[in-house]
Amino acid sequence: MTLAIGVLALQGAFAEHIQLLRRAVAEASVSAPLQGSTAESIGFEFVEVRTPGELARCAALIIPGGESTSIALIAERTGLLEPLRDFVKVQRKPVWGTCAGLILLAESANKTKATGQDLIGGLDVRVHRNYFGRQVESFEADLDLPFLGEDAGTFHSVFIRAPVVEKVLSASLPVDHTEDMVTAPARKATAAPVEILARLPGRARALRDRSTTAEDLGEDGDIVAVRQGNVFGTAFHPELTDDARIHAWWLQQVVNSTVI
């Protein structure tokens, strides 16, 4: 069996994601969850997605880091924005967004530009764009990611003018709007809860001076990875490292949810 995995290739670090996806397949064993004592090996085709037709071929999708406003604008102009919303929020296919991708997959975002920000949605969270730009533009952190396994150790990653998840939204509570906040159009709702998968550790250090820590800035514990049903989001850039473990984990989640 072969699964087509798309990477949205309108702007940003899409080539880096494809490189790490290929490395993940080479380094890890990804198998189909079949009953019995044997498992079927899965093949993958990685697709650069720029058109609705290319998106329709895909069983899953990555939305890369980059500039979220530019990605949304290009998607709207090329007729991809509504198919993306359908892919994520109606078909409920597996999707992973990194940094700008996390912003686009949020149901609500603040600190947007004066011209606004189109969102795809899918994650019932509110994100704060360019959160670390308040103090320093970039951080590096050794993250504790229990979903990779008990003995996985830490994952070294970089946050480049990254967002954070500042609030988990509730369907039972009204959205508190501000002038610089935007929301995604409503689509088919999900009953899946939002899972917090990682927080920024206080020991994370600013890349600019290598000494200022997240704890110094009061940013210790900010939410930087979440999952809700078919949608996974990270504020950081695994694709800018040489560590393919998250990509391998995500491919296995795709297989688990796709292959019956």
C-alpha cells in the first residue's frame, strides 16, 4: 500500500519537510495496524501541493512554517483555501502545521496585521502570532515530548518568531473578540478534545544572546504543541533540524488513522 502525503508548497519551508519525511521513512519502520501478529509495510509518495487537484490526491497534509498571511493569500488566489478547509474540517484527514501552519490551523488568532489573516481552522485554540517577537525573535529549546516514547529523550528545536497557543477554546463559551483577532469560518464540528502535547521549558534560551531564558521572560510553560483529532500543530520547526523522529511519529499516526 502507498499513501500520498502532501506538503503545502505555496511558501515557506516545504522542501525541508519533504527531506525529513524521506529521512523518517529511511530510518523508521512505519507499519499498518493490522490484526494478528504481522503488519503490512507502507509505502509513501510525497507531493508538493499547489493546486486543488494535487490536494485531492493526498491522504494527509503538512502545512509548513513560513509567513502565514502570505500562505493564506496565495491559497485564496489559487483557489486552494476552501479545499483546504474542506480537507481539514469536513473530510477530517490528518494534517500537521508547523509555526505558520499552526497559525493557519487555529480557529482563532490575534496580533494579526491590519489587513487581516485568513485562517483554515481545525484546532479549537487561539494562537498569539509572533509571540516571542515581543522580547526576542528566536528561541532554542530541548523539549520534553512524551508522545515520542518514554525513552525518547529531549527534542532540540528552534522557534523562529513563533506563535504560542494562548487559549484552548470551548464550544460552550463565547469567543472574546478584540480588534486584532480573526476567526476561521465554521465547518463540521468535532467532539475530539484538544490535547496539550508540549510546553516551552524555562531553560529555553534566546538565540540572539544565548543567555536570556524563557524563565527570565516569564514565558516558561507556554503551550507549543497541541493535537485535536486529525489535526496536529507545533509552534516550532522540526523541519529545520536533522531529527526526523516527529516526522516518523506523525507518519505512523497517519497510517493508524487511514489504514483499516
